[in-house]
Amino acid sequence: MTGGASTTEHEAIHAALREMILFGDLAPGEAVTVAGLAARAGAGTMPVREAVRRLDSEGALERTGNRRVRVPPMTSARLEQIRVARAAIEPELARRAVILARSEGREAELADELKGIDSQLDLAIESGDIRGYLRFNFKFHFHLYTVAQAEVLERIALSLWLQVAPSLRIMCGRYGTGNLPDLHEQVIAGVRTGDAEAVAGAVAGDIAQGMDGVAALLGSRFDQNN
């Protein structure tokens, strides 16, 4: 194993760095060193370097030279491509998840699980906890997507979230958690009745709302390349 770290340790470090990106601990364009990431993760530089390599291949980080990496800056062109990809992939994951849950007779169980996660998200919104909001929003979506048992599609969706999440963090910081609409109630209602198309439509609308918020910020704050 690299640097003496076990496979389990490598996976834990990769997951820790991935969460830093997903939940807004690194801003778009922010350059950091591998040593700096290792210090923040409480890990050795060798396993962190391996995690950075993987995150680079996933589109979540990019190398900038001088042993630094960064979250790629968001641009209008990049955002447009992410939006198109998310709109194609995530509603399909949601549709498949409902169809599978319905075939197993567990629509109500899945709806209750999603409701529990959404309740935690609501508490984060009420308390102004941006990181908590991002964490439970991610958990809500991927709890549903995982049910689809479509690993290729889910892997693509995760890569897309890694690329857009730091910009969503900026959006939350600008607007505050009290002004973040979502369509989670519609998702839950559709899951409960086994309506796969309704759930896919609600997920598509939820994605559009979030991406619209990021697009609104691009010209005013953090589009560094366009």
C-alpha cells in the first residue's frame, strides 16, 4: 500500500477529501497543497496524494503546478455542460429507483427514509447550517439514486455533484439557507405512490432550481474564466 496505508485507510481519506469538496470546504479556484490537504484531513501526504489523483480523474480537482491543486473554477460553459448531464442522468436514476422500489413493494419504506433525511435538511435550513444543508441534500438525492442499482449512472452523477458542489456552497452563502427552494416533498409524494415519472420530473425541477441559482451568480461573483 502507498505510504504504508491500508486499502481501508486510502478509501477513508478519499471519502474525507470528497466530502470537503461536496460540502463546500474548498471554494472554486482555491489552490491548496497536498501537504495542506493532508493537514486538514489529519492524514499522511502519500495517501492524500493518491486521493488527489483519483479526485483529479473524477473532475473534482485539477493540478495547477507548484505542487498545488484546486477545485476547477466554474464558468458558464462548464456549468451548461454539467446542467445538461445532470438533467439527463439524475431523473433517470430517480425513475429507475422508484420502479425497483415499486417492484419490491417498498415504496412507503423508501418514502419514509427520504422524509427522515429531508427533516434533517429542514433543521439545517432553519438553523442556517449551510454545510448541514449541503450534506443532507446530497444524502437525500443519493439515498434515492442508490436504490436504482445503476452503478455506472450513479458514478457519473457523483462526479457531476463533485464538480458543482463548491459553487452551490457559494450560492448558499449568498442567499442564505432560508431562501433555498427544493422539490423534495414532490419527490417523496411520488415515491410513496410509486409514480416514477412524477419523481423523475420533480428531480429534474429540483436540479434546474439549483443550477439556476448558480448561473445567477456567475456574472456577479465567481466566474473567473468567462
